[in-house]
Amino acid sequence: MLLIAMSVVTSLSCDKEKSEGGGVTMPQTQSIKCSVGERPTLSFTVNGSWQLSSDATWCKFISQSGDVLDISGNAGSHTITLRITDDNLADSATIANLTMKMGSQTAVIAVVERSAREAEISLYDENGKPIQAIPVGFDDYATFYVEANFRFAATEFPYWVEFMGGSVTGAANERVTAKARIIPDGNIERYPIDIEGGFTATFADETGEKSFTFPVVYEGIGDDKLMFTGPTEKPFGWEVSLDGKIFRQENDANDTHVEFPDKLTFNIVAHNDDYEIICMEQIVECGLPSYDINAMWMNFDKETMTLTVNPTTKSRYGSVMALPRGIYNQICDDIKANIFEFDYTTGISLETVKYEYLKYVIVEFTQRDFTERGAYEGMYVYHSLTTYEIPCESYHDTAVIAEYGVEEAFTCPFPKPVEGKHPNIIIDPRIEGWNTDSVTEGAASVEFYYKGERLLQSRGEFELGENKDEVMAAQLVGPAEEFSEEVYVVFKVGDSAKKLLVVTPPAI
């Protein structure tokens, strides 16, 4: 009986041990590597009931009831699918342990290694739309946005790109406003640059291990813009010799001239080198200016960007304008009406270049005789309203010269009335001894004759006084009706007649 009892106890003890896991065989530990979004599987075979749990919220078991951190089953072969999320994603790899419990035994049967956070960086245009390249503006900054999941900075970019603030930096998961524009060098800004242009900019993290490179694109200067540089900083105040061989400009700093032989050279920057040249001559007749926009005596070579001027025998005034193609196309139907306007500051309408087009004038000059005229040589006459010179020519009627007994004689026309106004002429005779003091003291004088009668200052027919250059001058006052015959003006020092000016009636 005792033997039988002991046999029963032993049998019961073995059954209890088996039910409590004494005969459990745990699966071998597996290593699983994965990334966010993947669904790796775990397969195992066990000889008893089991419970499996994950110690990381980002690694869950997919079950019929949903995604869970704990799952259980009976003996047999099983394949379980895992869901890998981005919860607590880090810059380095993270580990999840899958622990199985069978009876009284517990063991880690799988180690899941989730890869580190994948570095990401994105670009957006100023409207927030994704873009693939960095835009660069011309005179204005082009705006774009940068967003990354790591701290970043722009580490490499083309020499001709300028970022506002010097660079672009940003913290992780922060959308940063960036602005970029071109640094003009007289060449790079001429042509658009697309993605195929080969220029790039690089953004990298603090360690330099993560970097992203993007193309740099530039739309160009734009067909409505133009830049230029000339031989000097000033486009105005140039002079050209009558033979066209010397170009010079006065140096305001030291009263000297800078000179260039034969031509002036420019550097004009336009979109795709597409621009239009307009050569304009200012024609002054009897002190009234007007413009000819087809002056053929100025020659501009667009290939070499050089200006040459044909020879002449008389003074003339020229200017050259370079217009970007887009602006030219807007005004080409009537260039003169679009470029010019009338200035009324003198009391009469004077044709002049509109202010918004002055920035396109690359040079303005006078072509004249460089021979220095003596202080007492010739005669200077100008329009009383416009202050433009009315050129004098030598007068050769010997009978008239003998009649007035002068040493030199000149002639010029009287200006026509305009817009109801009767302009005068102001005369500087350039005579030694004929000046403010001598005229005031009566040691010098001027006499005006019209139709054989002497004009009188007391009747307001002429005036004496200093001109704009503070030099004593005589002013011939225009009558209510136009002059129909010559006016003879005799300048005297003491009793000696020195110079005669024959003023002809206004040209019709």
C-alpha cells in the first residue's frame, strides 16, 4: 500500500511541475532591425501557453482587437506582426524588448532595434508651397522657407549668393524664413540660372554628419531692369573734341580733366544681354531746345559696348540711353512721346527727358572746339528764359562795320515769341575794360539802334546789369511786336567802339 501511495504522489508531483512550466522550452532570442512605418514579424514555436509583452510604446503587436502591448496564446507555432511607430523617435537607435512568460519562466525572446530619426529638410516658396531649389533674387531678396527635424545651418553656397543676415540657421522642427539675392559682379547677373546650372547650396547639422544639397536658381535681372558702369562714376558733363578723337570729363576734386582717346567703353548688364540703344541729339535753335532721337552721328557698338562720335565743325549736344528690352517694348510705338515731357519752370514749355528715364542715360556730352577762347574773344549771347546759348557768328558786311567803326562784328538771331511770351537776349561782349565798374562809372557803354533810331533804356528797350555769372551784360528787350529789321548793338570803352552785334529778326 505504501509503494502504491508513493507512486501516486510522484505522478501528481510531475503533473504539477509540468503544469507550472517545469518542462517549458523558451524560443531562442531573435534580433529585429526596423524603421518607423515598417511591420516586421516575429515567429516562434512553444510547447505551452504563453504571454508576450513589449516594453516600448512604439513597438506594438497587431491583433484582432487592435494594436496592443501584450498578447497571449497556446502551444504551437506562431507568427506575430509588429507595428513600428514614431513615438519618442530619437536621433539615435532605440530598443524594445519583447518578453515572453511561460509558466514560471520569463525570458526576452526578441530585441527590436528601431533606427534613429531620419534627417529631413524641406524648402517652401513664399506662399508655403514645397520647392526643390533655392531661389535667388536680383535687387530684391527672394523669400523662401526652410524646415528640418534637426538643427541646421547653410554651410556652402555660391560666391555670388548673399543670404540676408549672412547665412541661414534654424532649430529642429522650426520653419525658418530665409532670403537670398545675387551679388552682382558685372557678369553673373546677366543670364538666368536653372536647376541644370550646376550651382548648389548645402545645409548641414551641427556635427556635419547630416547634410542636404539643393540647386540654386536665379530668374535673371528681369527684362525691365538694366545696370551699367561707364568710364567714370558720372554719366553727365562729358565733352568731345570736334574731330571726335578726345573724350574728357572734368574732375571736380582738383579742376583737372580725365581723358579717353577715340571712344568711351561701358559695361551694360541686361537680361540675356537684350537692350536697346537710343542716340539723342539736343538741338538748340535760338535758345530753344528740342530732341532728335535718331541722331546718326553717334555710333554705339553693342558687341564691344563702345561709343564713338563722328567729326563735326560746329558744337552739338548728344546723349545715349540704354533701355532694357521690356521697357523699350512698352514705349516703342511712340518713343518720343513716352520718353519726353514738357517742363514749364521757365514759364514756357521746354522739351526734356522724363525723370523716370534719366536713370537709363549712360552718357551725355557736348561736342565742341577744345581750343580755349580768350577772356575777350568772341561774344556770348543767351536766351533770357531758357539760358541756352544762342551762337554768334562772325559778321562781314564791311560797309556796316565801317559805319559803326568797330574792331569786330558778330551776328545772331533774336528768339521768336513763344506761348505769348517775348523773350529777350542777354549779351556778354567779352571786351577788356567793359565791366560792372566801368559801365557804372560811365567809362564804358552800349548803344542800340533799330530802324535808324537809338533805343533808350528809359523806355525799357534794353537793360544793363550782371548776368547769371555775375558779369556785366546788356539785355535787348523784345518789343510787343516782333523785330522786322536788324538791331545794331555797339559796345564802347570810352569813346572807342570795340564790338558790334547785329541781331537779325526772329527766324520764321
